[in-house]
Amino acid sequence: VDFGKRMFAVRGVISAVRLNTPTAGTRAFSASSVRLSAPIRLRSIKARSASAMAAVAEPVGEFIDAFNSDYARIHKAYEDNFWATKMNLKGNSTDALTESFNALEAFLGDRDTLDKVRGYLAGADATDAQVVVLKHIEKTLGCYIVESAEAKKVREEAVALENKMNSARNKLGLTYVESDGTVTDATPTVLRTKIRSAADESVRKSCWEATRRVGPFLLENGFPKIIAERNRFARTLGFVDFYDMKVTQAEGFSKARCFEMLDGLESATRPILDAALAKLKADKGEDALKPWNISYALSGELSREMDPYFPFENAPEVWGRSFAAMGIRYRDTKMQLDLCDRKGKYPNGFCHWPIAPHKAQDGTWNASQANFTSLATPDEVGSGNTALTTLMHEGGHAAHFANIEQGSPLFSQERAPFSVSLAETQSMFLDSLCGDAAWLGRYAKDRSGSPIPWDLLERSIREKHPFEVFMLRGMIAVPYFEKALYELDEADLTAENIERIADEIEHKIQGGLAARPLLSVPHITSDESSCYYHGYVFAEMAVHQTRAHFLGKYGVIVDNPEIGPEMLRSYWLAGSGEPGFLKMVQDLTGKPLGHDAWVAELSKPTEDVVRDEKEEYVKAVGAGAYAGEVDLGMHAVFVHGDEVISDSKVEDGYAAACAKFKKWVNENWPKTAVTA
């Protein structure tokens, strides 16, 4: 199963996931616009001594607004460069990315600013609301303060190495061999899609072998040194290693606590994994266990039969209708969507925020701006399903962050101290709907408008439900691998050792070599997303617990207009502030976070799943898709690299922008227009 982009097998239906101009045409993005236009200035506060700052007469409210303004400017400069390099836009510069990243780190790591914040907190002038903001600024700066000049140098060197490696990775040429012997160029996304769906085993094997070439390439281009430099940096700050630093800063608990929770889940699901592997071997033969065959054995034939009911070009409108029906709004967010795969594009979907929303001291709402990408190849089998689920996933992130209503953008920026688990709970909860018969009966329709037939869903449940544990084990393999990497002595950080450990973890956790090799998972190379994957695991626990709560309370989730407002109240408004991830889950569901609901789903008898899902499917087909206005409160701009495809403000609404995007897809991938 393709775990790297998150194979979702909820209730048996496999879905793959796991992330500006007013007219169409070429979007201007010059080299100068990618680079910082001027040196980053930390306002006058940086030049003041700590004692002077404590006594300064600047009112608290003015300081908070000034800090927020500076942060917003510096953060946007970095995010603009991040988007340009990941999307491989004209004029992008890894040097500019490194410079803007270091500027952001310097701003967040400024000791004088921290001293001034503490001076305000020690005084009596701040209101209760301002104290909340000041404490969160203090908490955030505490994640980035680097007092040692040597540590700062190590940090900057590690970031430069990472950017150089990822730049080389963007140029890595991957090929596979077609059944007729033709050698074909392919992106990582195409390779993964073909591993799941190509009928010829030799093609699947060739694609899998291509993904295995990513690891050695990274190891030859500096990855071992990056691991060493990250560890060196973390240890200068008093952490056990880089993994311990990342989880402590983001989640508020140590690496040891993190793996106590993971060990419990691993132990509880190991017997389920053993039973699933034995069943797959008994049902489809020993060859089905080969890493290039396991995904196809579970979804290959069904992927082809189900593919017509997930036409890619309709995915943005389907996503919009589904979210609108649940009462989800984006509060005037401007969202840039780059949805189709192309050479040189970053090989994973994501959603980032060049502008993080917040309320100013006078109550003015500063709406967010989001950059959202997926990796569809519209005429490839399975791409429509993958893209739609990615839209639900990344659109869930965007909805979450668009609705954080606090007094500083620090509450709504995706870096530490924001909980990875909290962020992923929102996106994974919403993309889980793509596995529900209640959702599929409404929204999975072919190009003529006919709903997906029940017999396909029943087959999918019977063929997939016993093997849902594979997704879980694939998820936990990533944190176990990264834990092992960052616990290696520096002298042992060799390419040979790292490749060996990757294979050992795959065998131990997944029962054999993985369909998606651990060294090809994009998260592990990026500073932001490395030592991050445990967040998906804890989020999945929360997803199952949250689903059980809503189903118990309302009886239905899909198209329920109460869901969006309740998510807003319970999970979204506070951002990275109090009460925090674990308390939010407990407050909403009435129970501490645990894996019981998830394990119960995995253990549910297949016949019970079939019975319950058929009942929901019949209701869904009878109800049909949401037919009301698609009002998401969002300005959507569809792009493809430097090209602007459509703009909801120019096209008079989201649905009209989707229609123009659909026309563009039909023109560029003519197969999609056959019955359009």
C-alpha cells in the first residue's frame, strides 16, 4: 500500500492522500520578486538593551501590533520563496529561500524581543487579552532562541545543506520501463500511481525500483551530514537529539512520551498485521506480498473500475460542495491552488500560509492567504481519487488555519509551537469522509452524473477492510525510522547504515520491504516536516475518536451543517494557544486521547461493515449531493506553475472558476473530455 501519501482504507474504500493576477495567462514572478527586496529589519526593538526595553514607554497594544506587522512581513517573504522553489517557478532561488528562512529564524530567535515581552508581562499595563498574546509570543520565541553563536552557525549550515540537497532532488530524473521495453520519464507521483494500478507486474516492479533510487541519491547528496548537523544544533539547546527537540517544541511532550504512545499502538496492532499478511498470502498468493505487488493486489483492479467515478476535473467543485454543506467557511481567505503534477514540482501535497490570520488590537480581522498544491496527472488511473482526497485533506488544513481567531499570527503559523497532531486531525478528519459510503453515494459520480454502484463499494470493503492495518503500520514506520536515524552516533551516519536501518524498520514494522521506501518519503528531508510523522499517527487516533463522537451525537457527519461550526468552536478558534491538542480532544469527545476507537475499527467484522455501509449508501444516493450555493467565503485562484488558469473574483464565483479550470484540464488532457 502506498503509505507515503497516506493510503486511507477507512471502511474498506482506498483513497490516496499523503502537502495572482486577475486574468489567465502567465503569472509574473521575476527573480527580484523571489528575493528579499530589502534587508530584514527587526524594528528599533532589537537595538535596545533588555533593561531599556522593560522600561520603554511604548504602549503594550502598539508593541503587539508592531510585532505582528514585522512577523507577517518576514514570514511572507519566506513563504513566497518556499512556494517559488517547491513549485519550481521562474526566477526561484534557493539562496533567497535560505536567506529568508534565516531572517525568519533570526526574528523568532531575537533575545531582545523576548526580554521586552517579559518586561511587559512583569508590568501591570497589559489587559487579560494582551497577556494571552504576550505569553504566546514568549512561548513561540522560546522555541527559536539560540544564544550560542556556534549553534546559530550550525543551524544555518544545516539549512543551507538541506536546500542544496532538495534543489538537486528537484532535478533528479526518474525513469521506469514500460512493458514494451520503452524507458519513460516519470515523477514520483506517477511512479506511485503505476505501482498501485499498472496491470503488468514488470512495470510495477520497474516503478518501485525507481523509487528505491531516491534514497541513495539523497545519501550521496548530503543527507547524513544534515542529520548530524540537526542533532548538533538540538544538543546545543539541551535536547537529547533533533527528534526530541521537534516533538517537545511542537507537541509539548518529550520524545520518550511520544514513543510510549506509539509503542502501545504498535503492540496492539501487531497481531492484526500478522493476520492481515497471512490472509493476503492465502487469498492472492505469496507474490502478492512483494512490495511492488501489494498495492496492486489490494487496489489494482478495483482502482480501474472505480476510477471513472472520480474524474479529476470535477474534484475542486466536489470538494467545495462537500465543505459548503458542512457549514465550513474560509473567512475571506485568498487561496492559490496548483493541483497538477509536472516535472520539477515538489513531490508531495501541502498547504502553507504566506499570510497567517489574526485580529489586530483594534479588532480588525486580517484574513489568511494560502498556497495549496496537489500532484494530479488527470488522465492516469487513480489520479482523480488521489487529487480529490488531497483536496479534502489540504482544504481541511486551510479551513482550520483560516478560522484561527487570536491576537497574533503566531497562533496560526504552521511551525512550532503549533501541534502537528492538532493540525493533522482537522485535515485527516475531513479526508476520512472520502472512505464513507455516506459520502461516496453523494459525491462519487462519473462524467455522466451516475453514482458509483454499490457492488463496487461492497467489493472494495470486502477486499480492503481486512487490510486497513497496513496503512497504520506504514504510518508508524516513518517515526520509528527517524528515531533510529537521530539516535545514531555521528560516526555511524553512513549511507550503508542508513539504508540498512530503513530496510530493517520496513521488515519489522510493515512485515517486509515497503511499497513506498522509507528513504523516498519527502517529509524526512525537510527541516519543517522531519520528525513530524508521529503527528499523523496521533491525529488518526483523534480522527477515529472524533468520528465516534459525532456519529454518537448526530448519527451523521456527511453534509451535516453542524459539523463545521462545532469543529470551529472546539478545534479551530484557539490555534496553537490553550487548551492544546490533548485537552481539545478530551473536551470535545469526553475522553482522553487513545487508540481504542482506531483499533475497534480495524477489528470490526467485515460483514458488519458491509451491512452498515450499505444502509448509509442507500440514504446517500437518495439524498444526492449538496445542490445549494457553493459559498466558501474564499477567493480561489487556480494556477499551474507560472500560469494562472482561473480566478473566482474574475469568473464571478467559485463554481464558475471551477468550470474554467475544468475546461483547461479537458484541453490539456483530452482523455478527460471524452464524456465531459
